[in-house]
Amino acid sequence: MIRESIPLVILFRALNCISDRHILVRICFDCPDDQDMREALRPSLEEAKIIQTQEDALDYIAKRGIAQTYVKEKRIIYAKLLLETEFLPHVSTKSNGSLQKSFFLGYMANKLIKASIGTIAEDDRDYYGKKRLDMAGLLLSSHFR
């Protein structure tokens, strides 16, 4: 359990996406020269300048959780386990799933940034027109088959 918010770039570094260039490639995959997206990411990149390695990022994450009193090695193991099992478990729960998780995190950040700068319209997933409705007759027939 993590008690504080974790900056996006530090989360990427914890998923073994170390350099700023690789992080920008993960997020700006469809428009690598989009200056608006790069400007939106600049504060997050500047905030995470103090964390430059995966070990430092994992230690940063573990210090915000319940493992803050452990020694550094145990904190890193705790943070790795936390990222493997609790962070995006629908993508992967394996120890080598950090690549898939970093791509999915980049996709989510891409959508959020594009919606915030107005490039795409916001989605409303609770809109009634997007719901799948099954009528009672269909549900009863599938139940008795």
C-alpha cells in the first residue's frame, strides 16, 4: 500500500524505462514531435530529475509505503513485488512484465494528456449509449440452455 502519489516519470523509471527519451517515446508514440505534449510533460520530467536509476525509483516508491523502516535492499524488493502484483495486474503479474506495463502506462498517459490539452475529446464511459444492454428474454433463454 502506497500512501502518497508517485510522479509519472518516477513510475516509468521504476518500470526500467530510465532515460527521458525512452519515457517520451512511450508516451508520445503516435506524435513524437508534438510540442504541446512535450510541454505538458516538462514539469513531471523536471520533478523526477533527482531519481535517475531504477533502484532509486523503487526506493522512492517503497519509502512512500509501509516498507519505509526497512533497509534499502528490502525496500527495493518490496517495491518490485508491489509493482509486479498490485500495479496493473490485468497487464501482467510476472516478474518480466514491466515492459508491457510501461507501454500500457504510456498509452494511458498519452490519452490523458491529449484530453487535457484539447487534442481529443474527453470520453464519458458512464454514458448510457455506451452500455451493453441485454433484455430479460435473452438472459432467461441463455440461463435455461
